[in-house]
Amino acid sequence: MAGPASLILIAVFGALTLIGVPLAVSITAAAIAAVMLVAPFDMALFTSAQKMLASLDSFSLLAVPFFILSGVIMNSGGIAVRLVDFAKLIAGRIPGSLAQTNIAGNMLFGCISGSAIAASTSIGGVMVPMQKREGYDHDFAAAVNIASAPTGMLIPPTTAFIIYSLISGGTSVAALFMGGAVAGTLWGLGMMVLTAIVARRRGWPVAPGVSLRQALQVTIAALPSLMLIVLIIGGILLGIVTAVEASGVAVVYTLLLAFVIHRTMPISALPGFLLETVQMTGTIMLLLAASAALSFAMAFTGIPAAVTALILGIAEDPIMVMLIINVLLLVVGCFMDMGPAILIFTPILLPIAQKVGVDPVHFGVIMIFNLAIGTITPPVGTGLFVGAGVAKVKVEAAIKALVPFYLLLVALLLVVTYVPALTMALPRHFGL
């Protein structure tokens, strides 16, 4: 049954997607068509609808709109310039200081806003022109910005881990956040090392030092924004708040930041933020509901078990199994956005990973790391096209400059995959 069901799923989903049917509708229709192999149409439709509604009946899902709203407010709150100045303090004395500042700024802004695109446009929009004026290679400056922007998809708070937690059956969000923080920091530090090597070879300048007074002024200006990270991560780790409660705290704090502390926008902007949040949340929730129908269809027709048997039939060694999964996810990431990929492939690949002894938290970090790479790879990577547009360079030139970063990211992915002690250290230390 798994074979015909798989063919129907792929055929219906592929055909509907190609003719422009919305993704959630394509997924749901493909799921119902697969279930109809073993059940009449009315039963397949009723059961799928029931699973879709039940999947959204989760208290944990409240974190999604709250984190989205806090990110939307931060994106429009004039935070980027303050974080760029603070990033200069962190990375300003390293070879290629402006490029290093771009990386550090993307890490800070990405984890605050939760968006790689927001980081790429906000920080890159400031830093790439500065690098060009200082004599940095324009294509390489664009590549640095593009390659470092996805760190915000790993460093918490990020909705990707919340979605994975729900699809995986309740994996601890706090543990995923801690594992993602390690992986995202590793990504950013790797970018910095590679950039320093290139900068030293090309003789790019190092920024002049700043006085203690200037450093204090910059730190004080950035401190209110940075406190959001402390409030969320610290609150979760200390057991003061859950992930859902932390998302509510994030909204209250970003509102205070934007309308009271920095006063960078009028209160009249709030309805627009709420509307944008509703639109983004509605898209995610519809995809979550569709994925529940898909998961039911796959389980009902035995597809995950068949895929497990297929992969384990090729190789039973954990190293080879995870290598196959990584290659599959890297390919998927090139053609599919992160959200749908998590929804579709978690129910298929997580059981395989667990059979070879991979912890669900560790696998979640591996999956998000893979798919984050996909956001900056052709032919569909939105981060690649947005970053190239921000830098005003041709996509082909950006891809050529990105080749060393791609190689580095694959190497880091292997480290994250085969050295689980790295990503699992913080979750285990805090008993998560």
C-alpha cells in the first residue's frame, strides 16, 4: 500500500503545485487522495478535517503569533543601527572588521527578530555599502551578509523549532532553543574565521579602536535591545517562564522598547504590525493543519515505515544513515522553504534517526541547520535572492563568492551531526 500511496501523494502534490495551487491546499488534497486508497471519499475527507482541527488545539501554538509579533515590532523599531554599532565593538579589531561586524550584527539582529531576511536587509543594507566604500570586494561583502543571515533561524527565539516541536510529538522547545543557540553560534564563528583568513590575505583594513567612553555609550544604547535575548533565554533556563510565556514577555518588552524607550515609531503603527502578524500566523497555522492531514495519510498508508525500511536497507550504520538524511535535506532545502519542509519531512525522517540512536533534540537541530543552508542556495533560496538584491549584485556573482561559505557550512553540518555532545551540551547541562 505504501508504494501506490507514495506515488499518489507525489503526483497530486506535484501537479497542484505546478499549476499554482496554494501549498497548504496542495498538501491537503494530496493527503486526502492517498487516504482514499483505503477509505471512501467521505470518510477520508471527514477524518482529514478532524486531524487538521485537532492539530491546532495546542497551547504551545500560542508562542507562534507572539514571537512573530515581537519580531515584526523589532524589525521596524530602528534597532539595526544600534546593533551595528555594538557589533563593531565585538568584531571591530578582527581582520576584515567591517565584514566581521556584518556577521556579528546578523547574529544579534537575527536572533532578536527571528528572521534571516530581516537581518539580511536591515544589517546588510547598512554594512555592505560601507564595505564597498572601504575597498572590500563587493561580491564577497554580499556573500558575507547572505551567508551569516540564517544564524537567526538557529539562535533562539525562532518559530522553526516551535513548529518542529509540535510535529515531532512534543520535543522540548527549551532544549531545542539551547541546541540551536550552540549550532547558530558555531555557524557565526565559522563565518568569522573564514572571513578573517580572506581579509588577511587581501589586506583589508582593521577598524580603529574606540575609547572606553565611546564603548560604554554604544553598549548602553544597544543594551535595551540585547536584554530581550536575556529575558527570553534566561527566563526559560531558570524556569521562570515557559516558552509560551516567554513569547508573551517578548511582545510586552518589544512594545515598551519601540513605543516608550526608543520612541522610534508612533502608536498608530501598531494596527499594521498586528495585521502583518495575523497574516503570517494564518499562513503558518494553515500549513500546520495541512501537515497534520499529511502525517495522518502517511501513517495510515504506511509510508514512513516503508521509507525507514528503504533507507535502513541501504545502510544500517548510523554514520551512513545520517549522511543519507543530510544529503536528502540539503537537496530538499534547495527547492522548498523551511516551514513546509519541516512539516513534510519530520514525520518521515525522525523515526529513522531515532532508530539509529539520534536524540529528537539533536535531530531537530540537524534538520533546521540543513534547511537554513537551503535558504541561501539556488534555485529557490529566498535568502540568496534577497541578499543579492540588498547588495545590488548579480545572483551569479553572489553564488560564486559564496562557494567557500557553502563548503564551510557543509563541514559545520557534519560537525553538528557527528559530534552530538556540542549541541546537546547545554540541554543536558540545564536538565532539558
